[in-house]
Amino acid sequence: MEEAYLEGVHRSTLQCGNLAHGFAACNQHDKAALAADIIPNLGI
């Protein structure tokens, strides 16, 4: 997990459908932070 953290976020490589599913359940604040690539997220 530390290695993945050090690599940073890679949302720009996701297809738009996958990205939309990843953001769908988030509130507006979290969506803005995710869109700015400043925080990671974990999809299960």
C-alpha cells in the first residue's frame, strides 16, 4: 500500500464510465477533491 501511495493517483488512465462510477457516491466536496487528483480513493 505504501508503494501505491508513493506512486500517486492515476485517475487520468480510467475510462470515463469507470471514473463516473468511482465518483457517483461521493458528496460534492469529495468529488471536487477527487477531480483535482489531490486525494486517493479506494474502490471495492
